[in-house]
Amino acid sequence: MRNKFSVSCFLCLLLVIASCSDDDYFLPKPKSYFRIDLPGKKYESTSSELPFSFEKPVFSIIQKRKNINQFNLVFPLHKAKVHFTYFSLENQEIQPFLEDAYNYAYKHNSKATAINTSNHRLDSTHVYGLSYELKGNVASPLQFFATDSVSHFLRGALYFDHSPNADSIAPVLEYIETDIEHFYKTLEWKN
């Protein structure tokens, strides 16, 4: 009887030692985000009473605001919107508008980990601009402006309808950035 008990204890001890190896430890599933399905790129021209036109993604909606020179380009699938504000430069200097665009972008500097800028210049359509890509958990990860430097100034800022999380919005942000590039290429001023 004692011999059977010793053998049982020895086997249990051997089983416990064999099961404690560094190679086979439990790892919890890493935190992840929902899969985001991004539709294919397709654009349509805007028709509005504003003094400019551009091509917008077909799945986006233009939403008017109180002021005639303000509107939102809403991306309902992604819970995002670009706030646009237009200013006429007739009898006004452009410098205050450029400073405001810079100040609005750098207002997020305390939360941003980096701010990357991109110049836009299309001489054929007189479209000149600058876009600010703000890295990190900022309220507005993309801001930009476009102007002809004589008569028109258009400023835009992208916002998401949820608290900022740079990791979860990264695919959508990259997707919308290509739409903003297309905006610059198709923007035409009306005189």
C-alpha cells in the first residue's frame, strides 16, 4: 500500500514539473479594434451656390450650416466630418487668414506627438494650400486650407464623432487623406 502511494506521489510530482515549462504559458488575446470596411473610391461633382466647386466622395453628404459660407462634408459610414469655412479676400489681406489656419492647427500642439505639413500647388487652377496632419490623440487630426491668394480662402478641419484614439482611426484617416488630396486636384474657383 505504501509503495502504491509513493509511486502515485512521484507521478503527480513528475506531472506538475513537466507541465511547468516556459514554452507553453497562457497569453491573453491582445486588445484589437473592429474591422473597418472602406468603400471603393468614386467621386461626384458638387453643385452649390458657393464660389467654388470640387469633387466629393459619393458616400459623403454636404450638410449646410447656419452661415452661407460654412458647410460640413459628412462621412456617415466613418462618423467623421470635415468642417469647411470660406472667406472672400476682396479688399482684405491674406496674412490674417494664413495665421488663423496656422494657429488653429497648432492649437492641438499640446496633445499632438507630431505635426506634418504638405504643400499643395496647382498653377493651372490657381489652387495653393497647406495641409497639417496632426499625429496622436488630437481632436482634429487633419486640417488644411486652399486659396488663390487673391480672392478666395477656404479652410477645412476633420473631426470624428467620438473621443480621439489615433490607433483606431488610422485606417479611416488615411482613407480620408486621399479624399482631401483629390479635393485639392479638383477644386476650381468660380469668379
